Amino acid sequence: MKAIVTWGVLAVAAVGLMITGFQCSSAELTSARLYLQRKDFQNAEVQLKKEVEKNPKSEEGYFLLGQVRFELKDYKGMKDAFTSASNIAPTHKKEIDNLNLSAWGRLFNQGVEEINNAQDAAGFEKAIQTFNTASYIMPDSMINQRNLGLAYFRKAAFEKEAMDQSIAPLTESFEKGKDPLSARILGSIHLTRATEAKAKFTEMNRETIESMKKIEYIREKMKAVDVKYYLGQPTTVNKPAAPKKAKKTDIVKEEWVYDQYKLNVGVEGDYVTSVKFSQPYKPTIDSSMYYKAIGDFNKAIEVYKKGQIMFPDDQEISENLMNSYIGAERNEEARGLLVERVRKYPDSKFDHYNLGVFLLKDGKYEGAVEQFNAAYMIDTSMSSALYNLAASYVNWGVALAEDLKKENEGKAEKDLKLSDAPKEKYRAAIPYLEKVVYQKPDDVPMLELLAQVYANLGQSDKAKVYYEKADAARQGKK
């Protein structure tokens, strides 16, 4: 978390003990006043307890009992006594309010000191108890609720269950007290839990997820050797019987069978001609942590959305709302917020990058190029922006070529529409692709992509160079 917590200490004027003059009163009150003059507060309390037991309507008795307990630092007892006095009559309202405020100030400052000095769970628990007592004295104090929540939050570093206990006071401080720090911390609790749950989901299912990604790479017209690069050696290789008059120049046809994926790959010579599943590949995935992550992301969203309404200029709240939208896969809301953030925070490389990802997925290549380029200009070490900038140009070129192909379908040669637009995009991609392969010289997919781009531009010599580099990288050669 970027925010630095500053613990404020309140200056509260000390309130002295007020002793009223001798009046006609009970023996217990008279004795109590004598003890008070001598500052013998323990014996004064004994006499005043006798007074209110004998005379439960004694406003004076309860008021003096509250004063004595203030001096004894029994602040809960003080509060109870003052409450009883006020319920009988408002005679000492001003004095009671001042003493309550003074007691609360002592406790608040004590709690601040305790939390700043805490080194372990016991130290934070001490601060928690102090802030709880302060809340008993002044339950409407939102700054106290914030510090109580922070004490629990800090204690959670030693005892995880304390994190749950921090939520209620932080929520009250945020929603009733309109405190931005409480909003940030409360949201971060849910966002951190969501991120941890998502990481656990990925770890629990790592092998399965990786195999699913590898399967996605397998497609027709790809190099056959790349199938083995991604999936390893096939379980079996089926070869059709060779014709009796086979020639040495005939292309060899094979069927590679991968039992674990129920996958049959047709191969002719160096290329894949078919990709077929004998049954859908649906590996078992434990999604429990995934759904927990989505739930926690949504909780974070609830906090940050309220926070954004209250604090529209708080960049951290806005950024974490965007991260929560993305984590919860609420993409339309994330996209809308990103458009606003790019306008509001033009120097945020992550906002430009994330908006670029959405635009690339939508096939809005011009916008994607603009956003990835902005991210890369802000930070030229951002390799993901460089990669996606290259990918945007390549996909843009492919899309233009497909559009041109469809437009020319069925036309006579003299009516064919010609355009250099696809090649323009391929040429624009080359500087970025070359930077990527310079940074990652063993990245086979990127080497082959660069080779294909050169081939599409008719630069066969350069295409050959990068195909050979890809082959060498597959074999672990430099």
C-alpha cells in the first residue's frame, strides 16, 4: 500500500476534579466528600457506591462516583456512572461532557503511543483494548474507529484472524466518517485476499492450465516440429501404407496421437494439416479458489466504488477499483474506467497498457497501437508493452489482408482490388519484433512470427534467418 499512516495525537485539556460545597446530604455523601478532599479516591468510591445503592435516584452520588473513577482511570466505570447521573437529571451535563472528552483524549493518545511502540501481537492487542475503551466513552468518534481498525490491521501480521476484526471499525470510519485512508485499507484487505486466492487457484492447477495453453497453440499450417516443442513426443505415430510406386519426392503423411489430450494431429511433411480431438479436452480443474477470488474482488469493488464517489480525485482508490474490475472479470466496467483514467492520469503506463489489451481483444488495432506505444514511451523497459505493440501491428496487417481477400473473392483478375495496407502494418511491426527477439533470443514463437512477417513482405532471406534461429532455439542451440 502506498499510503503512509500518520498517527495523530490529540491535545485534550486536563479536567480537574470538581468538589461541590458541603450541603445537607447523606452520611455516605458527606464521607465521600471528605475522602475526596484528601484525594483518597478508593475510599471515596466505597462510600459513593453505598450512596447509590441506598439511593438509586442520587444524581449527585452518580456524578461524584464518575469523577472518582475518572481519577482512578476506571473509564468504563466512569462512563456508566455519568450515564446514570444524566438519566436522572441533566444537572451536571457540562461537567460530564468535559470529563468524558478528557478521558477519551487520554485513551486516544495512550492508544496511539501503544500502537506506535507495538512489536508483536500482544502490543497491538494492548492498543486495541485502549481504543475499545475509548469507543465505549465516545462511540461516535470516527477517528477512534479508524485507529481501532488500524490496530487490528497491524495485528494481523502476527495473527491472521485479526484481519476480519479490522473490517467493522474500518467500514464505519470509511462510510460514516468519510475517511479515505480507511477506504484504501478496507479495499486493500479484500483485494489482497482476492489476489492470494487467485494465486492459489493458479498454483493448484498449474500443470493443467499450462497444458490447456499449449493445446491452444496447436493449429493447422503450423510447423510440425512446433507440435513436439509444445506437447513433446506423441504417444504413437500412425503412418498410412506407402503406395507401391512411391517416389522419393512424395510427401510423408503421418498421424501423431497424444493420448493424454485425446488429440490426433495430421502431419504432411513439415506442416500440420489437421487437428482433431477424439473427444473434447476438458481437464479437471479445482475452481474453489477461483470463485473465492471473484467474491473477494467483488467485495473490493463495493468498497472502491463508494470510495470513488466520496473521493473522486483519489488516484489510489481509482487504480485499485480498476484492478478489482479486471480481477473480477467485469471487463466492460474496467474498460470504461480505464478510458477515464487514461484521460485523467496520462502518465500511468499501466492504464495505457491495460486499455491497449482491451482494444486489441476488440480488434481496434489503431487504438491498441496508440495505447501500447504510450505505455512504452513512458517506460521503454516495459517488455509487455513492446510485445503487444508488435502484436497489434501484425494482427492489424492480418485483419486488413483478410478483409482484402473477402473483398476480392469471386472477382475477375482485372477487377481485383490491390492494397499495400497490410504490408505497411507488417513493416511497422518489424522494429518492435526485432527488439523483442533481441531481448529474448530464445523465444521460438516470436522468432517464427518475425520470420513470417518477413516472408509476407517477400524478404525470404531474412525470413530464412529467423526460421533457422527458431529451429536452433527449439534444439537448445545458441
